[in-house]
Amino acid sequence: MAMAVKNLGHEWIEAGSGEEALDILQDRDVDLILLDIMMPGIDGFGVLEALRSDTRLAEVPVLVISGMDGDMDSVARSIELGATDFLPKDFDPVLFRARVAACIEKKHLRDTEIDLLRQMDKLSEAARIMESSKFHPENLGLGEVAKRRDSVGRLASVFVEMATQVHAREVALQRNIRTLKGGALLLAGGVLWGLVVPLSVLIYQENTMTLGVTFWSNLLAGAICCAWAMASGKSFRISRSDALFMLSWAAIFGVSSVVLFEAAGRVSGIVFSIIMAMQGFVVFAIAAAMRIEAPSLRRFAGLACGLMGVLALLFVREDGGGISGLLWLLIALLVPILYGAIDVLLAVKHPPKLDSIVSSGLTLVLSAILVLPLAVIRGHFFMFGTGLSLSDLLIAISGVCVGVCTVLYIRLIAMAGAVFGSQSAYVVTLAGIAWSVVLLGEALSVWTGFALLMIVLGLAFVGPKAEAGNVMVEFRRRGHVRKDP
């Protein structure tokens, strides 16, 4: 039998018993089994039953070759147990060659059919994924199928191309929506935050107890956010890690608020507004150093351009110079630097499950609590709202602006990233200049105009980072209602 198989050009493995054959078949793939019926241990019928119960081996054709050719009941039983054909041991070589060739051809055709069905199952699964959930073309599992050169491969290739086009259109649409939403948040927050600078100047003119002003402004802002959260049904349940994050945020914000109110009384509103544009450059520098954002020559050129604008403010000042004026300009620079640090902190560490309104409210209240002991020690604490004073009204307006802007800014960073969010700095600058002209009666000089131009130009070069393309999109068929089984 082995010599006959060899003469036909096939490779073979010989087993001396049914047990040995089944052990070999667990580790080897074969195209045809030549099986005797009368064997020691497990006979041929037992082997056929074991093959039929194994899903991997059930498709292998079995050619029963036995001396029981006159026993038709045994032949019938072999066929019933899954044998493909039957030959007597004293077979004719021509008939043997024909039966072996037919069995192997049947196995190859069945393998091709099974492979084709598996590939079609992959196509069906890819279609199900597209219809029932969000997807990415690379996650459809059709890469290998599309490489085939048959009709299934062409179908898979067209399917992948269509999915890629749908994905590209959806990504472009999502980017446009994000840009529009981000731009709206950026403009709204920038206009309100730009109002804080001239308000701070006006507050200092009415009340020089800056630590007390910081306490009441942040406390009012936090109270507004907390009331907003409670009205929206938000949960105030936070974890220990959430509390540590908000404590860090509150400490930085508290320091920046004190510096803001202190410097606002010594620096003009227009100059302070222009200095606020440095926030965008600070965020980019920190993000590039932490590898949050990819640095580039264009972005570094923008950073240098913005620094030139700030240097123009520092060394060519409207008041003609003076150590005191220069010192307060340098102190005022701490505000955008601290704000930039907060931007990166929010982008990297803000817990995704922590609601932005809740985190804003609790952080602002916490920052007020941190400032309160200093206000008492310095004698800056005062009672708020005891009379209808202009100072109290300005502090209240400042608190509203700070609270709303903080919430809007967290959402902007979550939507578009820290660097894009920091681009609100130039809106703050433009809005701050406009508010300073209206509220403070200030005028834009040639040098401040030059500094503003350089900073805005630098911000344009820095720009937001490119959105990633590996996002999941959702495909919806028109006029089709999917019913769950």
C-alpha cells in the first residue's frame, strides 16, 4: 500500500494501530486517510467514529481498504460512519489511482469551499460591524482577504475602499464639527476672560486688598459652578485622586489670581491683555517638552515671534521705563505662565469621568479656602456684600466671568487639546484690548500695536496640532431600520 501511494507521487505516514493513527492526526494535516477495518485495539469503525466527532478531522476523506469486501454490511456501516469510498485489499492499480485522485481532489475542493466560506464570514462580520457600531477600516479584519486575487478578494478590496471613504468623510465631518464647537467655546471664553483684565484694574482702583478680592472672586465663581452642577443633577462624589488633582489645580490658580489682581493695579489693561497672549506659547513649550505636542520648525518660529512681541513690551514701555514698571511687567508675565501650566495639567491629568462643572466649582472654592488664611494674616479680609459698593459689584462680575470661563475652558481642552485651547489667549488679548478701551479709556500706541501684531502672528504659526486620523466612526444606512434579533 505504501509503495502504491509512493508510485502515485504522494507522501505518506504509516500507523500500526487505530490509537497511533488518531495520535498522529492530532498534530498533522493530511489530505486522505487509507483505513483498514480489522486492526488491534481500536478497529476501523472506532477510528471512523472518532474522526466524525472531531470537527477538524471530519472533513478529511477516508478510503476504507479491507479484506471484508464480501461483507456488505461492513461496507455499508463504513459509509454510514463517514467513509468516502471502499476498496478491497486485492485492488486494481488503475482503480486505486482513480479512487485516490478523486478523494484528494474532493478534499482540495472542500478546503477551497471552507476557505471561501470563512472569507465570506469575514465580509459578513465586517458589514455587521459597520451597521451595528462604530468602526475603523483597519479593525474590520479584511486586510488578508483583500489581498486574494479571486472574486472574494476583489469584493473585499471594494468593501475596504468603500469603508475607507466612509471613514474619511465621517472623520472630516467630525473635525469640522469639533472645529466649529471649539471655535465657539474659544470665542465665548476668550471674550469673557478678556473682560477679567480691565475688571481687575477697576477693582484695584476701588479695593487694594488683593488677597481678600481673590478670596471673594474665586469663592463666588466656585459657588456659581457648584449651583450650576446641582441644578444639572451632577454628582459631587469624588475619589482621593480627584481631590489631589483639584488641590494642585487650586493652588496654581490661587497664586495666579493673586498675581493678576496685584499686577492689574500697576500695568495698563492693554499691556496686560497683550501679555496674556503668552499663555499660548507657554502651553506649546511645556507640551513640546513633555512630548504631548510634536515640535516643528514652524512652531518654534512662531514661539520666537511671540517672544519678540513680549520683549517689545518690556523694553519699549509707554511710561518711559523705570525699574518698578519693568518689575511689574515681569510679575504680570507669571499670570500666562501659570495659566499655561494649568492648561497642561487639565489636558494631562483631568479625570475623564469627573464632570467639568463639578471640578471647576470645587477647585475654585478650594482655591478661595487656600487664599483665606493669607488674607486674614495680611489684613486683607473684608466682608463682601455689606453695601452696594462698586467694588462688590465688580468682584461679583469678575466671579461670574471666572466661573463660566473655567467650565468652558475645560470643555475646550477636552475637545481640542491643550495647545488648541491655549489659542484662546489671542482672543483674550483682542477682547482685553477692546474692553480696556471701553472701560478704562486707554488707547493703543504704536509699540503696543507692534507687540500685538508680533504675538498674534506667532500664535498663527504655532497653531493647533493636527487631529489624529485613528478615530472610530459610525455608518448609518439611509432608509434602513435595523431590528435586533
